[in-house]
Amino acid sequence: MKKNLFVIIIFCLGQLSSYAWANQPDSTYLFAYTKNDGKRHNGLQFAWSVDSKNWHSIGPEFIFVRSDYGTEKKMLMPVLLHDPSGVWHCLWKASDRNEVYGHTASDNLFTWGRQDYSIEKKVYENAAKQLSSIEINGEKLTGTKLSVSWHIVEELIKTRRSAAFKEMLRRETIRDDSTRLRHLKPVQAKININTDDKKPISNMLIGAFFEDINYSADGGLYAELIQNRGFEYNVNDKLGKDLNWNNKMAWELKGAQASWTIDSVAPIHPNNKHYAKLQLSKVGAALVNEGFDGIPIKKNDKYNFSVFARSSSAKNGIFLIRLVGIHGEIYGETQTKNISKNWKKYDAVLTATETASDARLEIYPQFSGTIDMDMICLFPQKTFKERANGLRADLAQTIAEMKPKFIRFPGGCLVHGFGIDNMYHWKNTIGPLEKRKPQRNIWNYHQTVGLGYYEYFQFCEDIGAEPLPVVAAGVPCQNSEGGQQGGIPLNEMDKYVQDVLDLIEWANGGTNTKWGKIRAESGHPKPFNLRYIGVGNEDQISDVFEKRFTMIFDAIRDKHPEITVIGTSGPFNEGTDYQEGWTLANKLKVPMVDEHYYQSPGWFINNQDFYDSYDRNSAKVYLGEYAAHAKGGPNIESALAEALYLASVERNGDIVKMSSYAPLLAKEGHTQWNPDLIYFNNTEVKPTTGYYVQRIYGQNSGDEYLANQINMEGQSEEVKKRFAVSTVYDSRSGDLIIKIINMLPVTVKPLLNFEGKEIQKNVSISKQVLTGKPENKTAVPTVTKCSVNELLSGEILPYSLTVYRFKL
Ligand code: AHR
């Protein structure tokens, strides 16, 4: 396409006059332009006119295609061309700072193909010769004027109207129930469950998506209590916007006749360049760490302290280590052995004498002179499953209770990174902590990668979840500077592809393989049984992407046909990347595609048929990131919208193989993305209403779907679409599980019929109900036993998710 573009433009320019001057009776003028030139996130708009004087905008302000270039996503001075084969081309300037020009093409002016930013300046400038200006309501607009048939304008108007209608549905909120459903009386629903009409569904439907966003890892799930333990924080972690964010962050030196600097002359390991160099003229000064918002400690609990240190001073001695309160109260004390001349690791154990949420760690060298320190760690002994370098027990337990069938890690955008230098490389995250390579986190802080690939795999194993690592597809985040046009240079791709293959060997290889041996040396001789690998994260499906993705995909398929590769389809449930992602997946026969969409509760209510029409014979779906974003944060409204939608996901469990709500964790006071599934601070875990929906679905999953029909006679669509039933059978336990979601403000009386089958009168039925007012953020499910009578003739509460589980 690119090579021919110049030729196409020359041709189109030749044609332009005939378009402009043709006197067809049904012709009209179309003007293509952008507004807000110079601002971010603008895009192509259209106006039409019959006389080229009085113009009508289609919208108003309706954007048909947006630029997806870099961080700014600008579309300046667009030129629209129509080539002889009927294809429309749009060319634009994508930056007012650099010479970057974009191109995309469309058959119909409303669905546009992938964007290409390798357009030469002369190509754009040649096309731009036809730019002209019009005025709408006194505003001068620059763009391209073409003469087109009225039919084209009509289609554009229809597209815009249909988008407006979809937007109206998307904006539906439970807050309008008092008007929308004001006359609604309690409803009856006949529910017919056909126990003989079954289909196998995925037994891995509910998983967890973990990304180090919102301080989910360092300061969160990773149990390390010392912040900036390696003195590697850097102003670039925050793009230079916070000068306090430097190697000394979270540390201070207290006491007289002492000073300290950051040195990098002879580090423990080149991956950890910086260390603290203290100069003490006398004993009494201490290096103090404030932790992540303080160090939480619990009375009588033990904490493992470690430090790498060296001192060339003639008379060395020990370090005195203290946990202290903010007013200097001593909450625990220990000491190391004598510090030697060369780098060496020293361990000691502290026992907390009090409970506090905001302790500090103090290290008092008991000798004077020059002292180097690095990798200063403090872990509770009570980590999850008491693993060394482990996870915070309460948070890990909360995740485990969801019974996720898999965990996706390490992201999200974190995977592809802010530019190729910031891509996440799994090899940097394994082995001894001092040899791992920390780096800037795309979410504007620092990642120690102490929670690295070994720990992720171990956590999966500990909770019986399948590991689902996601690697970058050789391109960085589309929202980083320069966007995804700057992929890994092709001559470096072989090495990158080999890294991905090495990951599979590291996870699954025997101890006689290079990488299997490295895994064994970390403490896990048995393979981790990796079965899935994600390649790419909601990337732009550009030529740059396709080339690199294909190289990685082909290599895995050839060397490891046993691994299921999961491709990607952009950040939305529609649009260019979604279409192109699926087209590419089908072309390459990628077995599964990762879909992402964050939507309003209204969208989830109105799209319960989203997967019903998916082709059963093409790639399977991993709904890798989704969440209902309700006004005011996660509440019963968003939770029930997710529950309603998950019922449709279960119904489509033959094609949707996995799903994971995103993001999983968020630390209070450090939350960059809302909503999240589980909020926490240093001492508390605060699951959301949405968490309980995930937990209910995770704990009550099945492997067969039983057909059900709901008859709500006399009720409108408005009512019907707010009520759903999902019936699954779990062959392992032999249980039938019925989930009933009522998003109506009234009770529903379900009349359950099992196609003539009787339920034994004495069967034990467990009942779980999550309910509350729509804006309720703290509801938790109740778990009870119920009788057969109640199952068959009880009432389903307004705004509730009810689950019955029993043996049929
Ligand atoms: O879940 C938060 C972010 O949302 C992920 O990092 C990214 O993949 C998506 O845009």
C-alpha cells in the first residue's frame, strides 16, 4: 500500500477536478476536516453541503477516525482522497513538532484500517495541495472538499445516529430506574432448566489479572517492607517530574557527624548500580527507612532483615538494627555480625514488641569510618505459605479465595513498556535479588522486580492457578513517545524471540536443559507446566506489530506446539485494532485472542449477546481485561452489571475460555486507575462488591452449561434484559449451580422447572446472596443453606446476585 500511495495520490488529484465539477443530480459536497488542531485526541469529522456555501456538520463533533500516534494522538490538516478502486485514503500530519505523517484507508468512510506513520513528507505535501477552507457557523475550517453521491452522506449520518443510539444505551444507569421502571411491580419468571441439553464449557473461565499498577507489587502484594531497598529510584521513574524521587527516596541519615552519598563505583552487581556510602566520624548516626507509607508490624511477629555491606575502616563492627515508632519508641532490636571489607550479605531477625502501622527501620553502624550498604530488605516471616521473598499473606489469601483458575502477569501496559527500552524482560526478574534489574514502572514509579517471574509462577502453583505470562509483541506501548512505530529493530528480533522460547524452557524444561537448570537453581526442580502464553497487550495492530508478532508466534508454534498462544485485539470491543487483531489472528490461526474493554454498566447490560454471534470455529476468546465503570466507583450497580455479563460469558463458555477483571489491586493513596477489584492499605484489605462477584463465579464454576429459558410474560425488554440466569454443572463435585442475577428494583419470583426432573426433598442446597442498594460499596455476600421449597418458590431480592448449589 505504502509504495503505491504516491501513485494513488497523483491519480486522485487528477480525478479531483472531475469529482468537484461533475454535475450529477444527486451529488453533494463533502468536507473532511479536523477541529481543535494542535490539541490531543482529535480526529476526522465531516460536513456536507448542496451548494458548497451552507455547510452542515455531521454530528456535531462526531469523530469518524482518530489518530493513534504516540502520546498526543493528533490529527492535523487531514487530506481525504478517493482512489479509482473506491478506497478512501486519509493522510494527516501527526505531530506539530516532528515530521510525522499518518495514513489510513477505508471502504466506507466509517470503518478505517490500520494506521501507518511511515508516510514521506513529500507524499503528504503533494496530497495537501488540495486543502481548502470552509466556514461553519463563523468558524473557519481547513480540510478537503469532495463532490460525492448523496448516498455516501446518508450512510455517514446513519453511522453517527447509530453511534448516538449505542451511546444512549451505554449511558443507561440504575439511577434512572426510579423513572424508567417506576410502575414495575414484583415480577414472575418461569425458568426452565433443561438438564439434558448441555454443552461443555471452559473450566478456566474465571482468573485473575495481576499488574504492578497502583503499587500492587512493591508496597503491595510483594511483602518487602523497605522502600527503595537498592537505592535505585531515579527521577526518570517519574519522567523527571518529581525531583524528590531520587536514589535517596524513603531514606534519611539521622545523627551528628555523619554524611552520606550515593555511589556507583563498585556495586554488588552491574544490574544494581547504586549503593549508599556513609561517612561516620563517631558512632550514633543511623540510616533510616520509612517503608511504603510506614512499616506495618505486628506484636510478636518475626521479621527477616538483610543487608549487603562492606567497610574498609580499620576497626569494623556490627550494625544495630531497630524497628522504631514515629516518636522513637523502640519496637524491636537485633544486630548483624561484624561487617567485613568486601560486599557480603548479613542476616538478622527482629521480633516486634508492639503492633504499629507506621514503624521505621533504623540501621546504626557500631563503628565509624566509611560504610557501604545496599539491598536492605525486611520481610515478615509470615508471608503467604511462608515463602522466602514472598507475598503479603492477607492480600495473597484474598486473591486465592477467588479460586482463580489462572493468573495473568505481569500486566497490562507494563508488559510492553514506555518505549522499547522500558519493555518488561522476564530474564531481568529471576535469580538472586541483587542481580535482578529494577526499572521504571510505566505507571510512573519504580519496580524492583523482587516480585518476578519465579515468584509469579510459584504463587500460581501455590493457589492451583495456571500461569499465564504475557510478553511484549516486540513493540512498546502505543501511548509512549513515538508510539508503536518504534518496535524492536528487526535485526534484534531473533534474540527477542529466543528470549520468549527460553521462557518456555525455563518454565517447562527438565533440569538437564539450560533454562530448566536455572529454574531448579532458584528452588523449583519440577517444571511449572506452562500451557499458555500471551503475546502482546492491546497493541495497535500496525504493520510494525504484525511483523514482530508473527515472528514470535511462528517460533512458538514451531518449537512448542503444546503451548497455546494468545494474541491481542486492541483496547476496545470494536474499532480498528479490534477488527485488525481478529483478522490477523484468523490469518495466522492464532488459537486464542485477548479482548479488553472497560465499559459502563449500561454497556454490559445491553451487550449480553456480545459473544452469541462469535464464530465457533475460529480463535477462542480470552476476555483479559474488563470492568464496569460506574459513577462513584465500584458498587452494587457495577458488580451486578458484571455478574449479568458473566452469566452471558458462561453461556458462551464454549468460545470464551478465560476472563479476568482488571486491574486487580490498588493501594489507597497510590491509586492511578479506578475502579479496581481489591483496595488495600498497609494493614487492611478491602475487597469491592465486584470482588465478591468474581469470587462467587470463581468458587462456583462448572464445566458444562445447561440450557435455560426464561419466560417473563408480559414484561418489556427493559425488564427482561435486567434479569439473567446461568446454569452450570461441575462434574468434579457433581453439583448443579444456578446463578440468578436480578438488576431490577423489585423482587422476582422464579418458578424453576427442571424439565420434569424432581429434586429430592432432603437435598442440601447452599445459597449465597450478594445484594444492596445500587450505590452500596460495602455489601458482602451471605452464605446460608436453603430448603428445596425455598429454591422452588422463594423470592429473588431486588438488585441481587443469588447462587444455589446442590446435587441434582
Ligand atoms: O488494567 C489497566 C490497564 O488497562 C492495563 O495496563 C492496560 O492493558 C489497559 O489499558
